[in-house]
Amino acid sequence: MTQEPSSFDTQPPAKERDISPAMIIAAIILILAVVFIFQNTDTSDVSFLWLDLAAPTWVWFFILFLVGVAVGWFGHMLRLRRQAKKAGRA
């Protein structure tokens, strides 16, 4: 009597279980980010207009990163809007 393998016994095809280069790069970036955070835990003071704020250095870098992402996204949206207007006129 032969026993049919259950779905738990079978392995997915080799192509589905391979680690992609993008996953390796993402893991490296994650490791570097964690190292960066642990190396920049000292508190830094930032004065902006009337605000005097104190937070760990990595928080300030993260805030600057988010501001840069937002500026890039808005710039991209403006460019797409201009291209759509030009395409509408032509």
C-alpha cells in the first residue's frame, strides 16, 4: 500500500523558494539601518524657529529622510501633472 504525500510533505518548486537578489539587498539595508540606530542613540538638540527639541540622533535623520521622500514625491506629482496638461493641449 502506498501513501500519497500530503501538501505538508511536498516542497515548493526550486524557483519559488530561491532567495532573490532584492531580498538579499533588503536584508543588508535592514542590518545597516539597525547598526546605524544603535550607533546613534545619543540625544541631540535641534533649534528651529522658536522650538527647542531634543531626541536621539537617529530620529532626526529619520525625520529628514521622511521630509526628503515627501519632497521627492511632491516633485514627481508636479511633473506628472505638467505632462498631463501638455498632453491635453497637444
